[in-house]
Amino acid sequence: MTPTVIQIIAWGAQAVKAVIDIITAAVAAAQAGTPPSLDALDKRLIDVQAGRAAERAAEAAAATAEADAALAAAAQAEFDAELKRVVEPKKP
Amino acid sequence: MYRNLLIASLLLLCAALLVACSDPARTARREVDRLTRLTERTEVEVNRAARTALVAVATAEGHRRGAELKAAGCGPACATQPSTALIDPCKGIVAASEARYAAATAKVTAGRTTAYNAIDAVYAALRVVVDLLRTIDAGAKAAGWEAKLAAVVAGAVGSAADCAAAVAAFKQAIGGAK
């Protein structure tokens, strides 16, 4: 091979390496994702802070109602089990 | 000459990409986004855990109340009545049950409030980061802005870690309370 051919191969290798570097950087950037704009972040935080008091109150009320219903159902279930035992006596 | 120009422009493009990706303000925005999402998910987790614990506590207490009422010869209607609507001995049994239930739920809700406070601390720390980013965006890139930004981001990350620890402690406490 003449020196010119070797030189061309070296240039090609350099170009390929540069392209690979670019693709690698682009893939890394794509994987990291584009962060939202500052305005979007600010708005989201303000919305979260403004709405969470109402959301928490609603969540607490719903959880309490569910628990109260579970308490009554469990207490009633004790009697229902007894009733079932009396109404449906064991077969001989 | 063309070869050198080509390589130089490719390298410049690479450098621009790398600089854009490692820009501290951009990294901070990404971190704020990540922590906001994480904290929102944490609050949903806290609510779910608290609700599950409350229902578990209520179910256990309900069975105990029913069994005690039955043993005392009280009627089934007593199981769903408040103590004030009953006469002794059923009234005493339900009143004691109500007191136990109130104490158990208070423990769960107090833990939930502690977790909420930790969550609020994260949001407050994130607002500090956003405020600083706004100042930086406004063009006031004073000397040392990168270090200041790194410090407030570290503060937000620390708050998120404290929050995660508080939530884990809450879950453990209500796990034991069931």
C-alpha cells in the first residue's frame, strides 16, 4: 500500500470515530431526557403546593369513612357468624 | 483542508452536545423534575399505606367489639350503634372500643402527618432550587452561581432522602400497629 492509501484509511477511521462519539453523546442525551422548562417546573410545584391541602383533607375523609365502615362491618360480622351457626345447625 | 474542517466541525458538535448535557442549570432542572415526581409518588404511597393501616385497625377493633358485645349478651344492633345510644353494659363495651379505636387511628394519622411534613420539606427545598434557577435565568450569573446551585440541589436531594426515611419509619410503625 502506498502512503496515500494509508493516509486515507486513517482519515476514514478518524471520521468513523467522530461519528460514533456523536451518536454516543446523542443517545446519552436522549436517555437522560429533556428536562421540562423552568416555567413548567415552577407551575407544577405551585399547583402541587396549592392543591395538596384539599387533596389531603379529601383523602383523610375517605380513609376515615372506609375505616369506620370496616369497623361496623367487622363488628356486625361477629353476630352474623353466630346467627349463621344458629340458623344452619350442623348436620348430624 | 476539507478533512480538517470536517473533523473540527464534528468535534465542535460533540463538544456542544456534551456542554449542553452537562450544563448545571439543565442538570438542576432535571433533578427538580425527578424529585417532584418522586415526591408525588411518595405521597400517593403514604396515603395508600395509611388507608390500609386504618382499615386493618378498624377491622381488628370491629371483631373485638363484636365478640365482647356478643359475650355480654348484647344484641346485634349494638355493633353498629354509638356508645351514647346504648345502655350498660353494652354502652361501656362500645365506649371502651371507641376509645381504643380513636387511639389507634390517632397513631396512624399522626404518622401520616409526620410523613406529610417531610414531603412538604422536599417541596420547599425544590422551590428554593427553582427560585435560584429563575435568578440565574434572569441573567444574574454572579460568580459562584454553579456552587450555589449545586448546594441548593444537594439540599433538595437531602430533603428527599430525609423524606424517604420518614416514610419508611411510618410504614414500619403502621406495619407494627396492624
